[in-house]
Amino acid sequence: MANFEFLLTLLPSLPANLGDKVSIEEAYRLLKLENDAKIDYLADILSVEDIIKDFCLQYYVLGNKSFEFDLPNSLPDSFKNVLLSYNDKTESVWTTEVYASWFELMVDTGKRVGSSILKEWAKWEYSLRINFMIDRFKKAGIEYDEYELIPEFIRYDSNYDTSSLVDAYNKSSEPMKAERTLDASRLDFIRSLATSYSFSADELVAYMLELRIYERYARLDPEKGRKILQEVTVL
């Protein structure tokens, strides 16, 4: 059984501001040092989004068709099968299916590691992403079946209405400011569920979910972004 109190005191402090330097790799390393099966599994599941993003960049954006997944052995075969189903699918179809499967896996992982926060967050976050998808479809005049878009694990749950956040995002005239406002709402949601100094699986999960948001901003590299854009738009 993991000593959450000891582990939480070892983990890097969360930064004060979005964009401040932070190392999620160090947090993952410390989680693995616990040698606890549930914590190892949690770390593997949380790291999946980085795998998805790396694959999308290499395979779909840069056209590196020889790029291969480096998957944790702990991932369920059913989820691996979804990840490996990219050969005959467009990026939009593949990512939609993969993320739906990943968030459902997060709900199951919350049950497995004893974290209600992970289950609540997965449902809330996927509801937000679905609402953004619907918003894009409406703007593009694309017909859609809302029932089909909403996976069963949140289909009958009315506690995750995030449409107001999409409306607020659209009203912003500055994309980066809108992103920061959106992530501030994400942080608020996570913190509304967490209990500080509980030294529990929930507190660890809340910490890791927050850290993932901060780490994304810390890794933003405008120069690298410009280089990638030049590579993918060259004639």
C-alpha cells in the first residue's frame, strides 16, 4: 500500500503561474519509485495523452508513416487495439475514437485506484471536448448525431454541462487568453473536488491533473511551433 503522505511531500511543488517551469517527468519518476501496482498503473494511464499527441504529430502532421507507438505494458488490450487502428482512418476519426476510449479508461482507472476525482474529472473533461466538437460541427454546417457523439459512460449523466465554457471561449477575441481562461476553469473544477492534506489517492490524482495543465504551458515553444508549421505547409 502506498504511503501517500510521504509521496506527496516528495513531489515537485505546483508552480504559481501558468508558464512557470515544471517537470512532470520528475513526478512520474517518483511515482514509479513507489513500486506500487496501482500508482504505476495510474502513471501509465495519465501518460497516454502524451503518446496520442506525439503520434498525431509524427504520423498525421509530419507524415512520418514509420513512427511506432511505445506503449506501457499495463495498458488493456482493448485500448491498445483502438490505438493501433490508425491505418485506415483519418486523423479526426482516429483521435475521436481514441480519446473516447481513453476517457472511459480513466473512469475505470478511478475505480481501480480508488479515486472518485479521476472519474469525475474524466466525465467533465470529455463533456467539454464533446461540446467543442459540436460547436465546430455547427459552425461548419456539418450534420451530426448528438447521441452517437456522446459515449455511454457519460450519456445519461446530466451533471457535466460544460456548454457555457464553450460560449465564453468563443466570445474571447484573444485565442491565448481564451485558452488560459479555459484552463483556469479546469483548475477550478479539479480543486473543487480535492481535499488538501487528505494524503489520499484523490489528492495525488488532483495533483497530477493540475501538474499536466501547468506542464503543457511550460513546454510551449513558439520557435518550435513555427518550424513545424513551415515543415507541414511547404509545397
